Amino acid sequence: MSEQKLGNPAVVGLAGFGLTTMVLQFHNVGWMGLGPVIWLGLIFGGLAQMIAGLQEMKTGNNFGYCAFTAYGCFWIALAAMLIGNQYDLYVSSKTDVGWFLIAWTLFTAILWVGSMRISGALALTFTLLLIGFILLDLAHFGFPALTVVAGYELMACAAMAWYIMAHLIFADVFGRDVLPVGKPWLRPRSAPAATLKTAQA
């Protein structure tokens, strides 16, 4: 009996991460209000991405498990903070949000290193994400104009996440690698590392 084919949870995780990140940057550059960001942060960037991360656990992919679950929590926490500020509940100042972002910057730096062992496209995505967090950190501590710079830079990050998502989907439906993701930036010194499914067909 052949085994039943299972979907790759990374496609949903990448979709939720990319779309919510993209919409937040539309707000950060001044094109739209904050309402859609909150709802997307709770549902698609938050809940859906967390579910994708928990499904990655079942595949044995620690990178995807950690990244999707954690960034899902990031979006839910960010949306909750914005709602809290709106209704004067556990109010977070600009500096408070800045330290929140610094903690996520440090967390992202760890995953950035790991991403360099998976594929070039994933390494570029995390490089852009790390730069975006650093720009937002600076924007919250004396350089507010960098919010717009971070907005455009993180749009590129979101687009890269979608590129990897498209790579996975197209490889499945076309039966071949339509959108290559490139070789890892860091190569193993000896035996190849365990296969990481996040950026592979």
C-alpha cells in the first residue's frame, strides 16, 4: 500500500508570513491604515502560521517548527499590543515596542545563521528580515524616518518569502523545479546536514 501524500506546511507558513509582512509595510510607508494589519496579524500571520509551525514539528523540521510558530506568536503579540494601546489596556510606549523589536531582532539573528545552511533564497529572506528589524529598532530609538525605509526593505523580504512559497508550490504542480532557490550560503565541512524541507522541493 502506498503512503498518502501530505502537504508541505511551509507553503502556508510562508504565505501567512509574507502577506502579513507585506500589508504591515503598506501601513508603515503610509499607504493604508492599521485595521487590516491587526486582523491579518491575528488570523493569517498569527494563527495560520502557528498551525503551519506545529505541523512542521510532525515532519521533524526544527527550523520550520521554530520559525513559523515563533513568528506566528510575534504577529499575535503585535496585534494584541496594538489593541491594548487602542483600549488603554497594558499600554506599550514607543520605547516598549522598541525593546520588543530588539528581542525579536536577536531571535531573528539566530535563525538567520541557520537559514544560510538551507538555501540561498531563504538566507536572503532572513537577511532582509534581520535588516528590517534593525531599521525598525533604530526607528523606535531616535530615527523615526527609518520606519519608511524599513517598510520598503521589508516588502522585499515578504516578496522573497512568497518566492520560496511559489518554488514549493510550482515544483509540486509542475513536477520540476520552476523557481530555483539557490545553494546554501554555508556548506558543510564533511557529511551533508539533514535535509531541511522548508526551501526544498
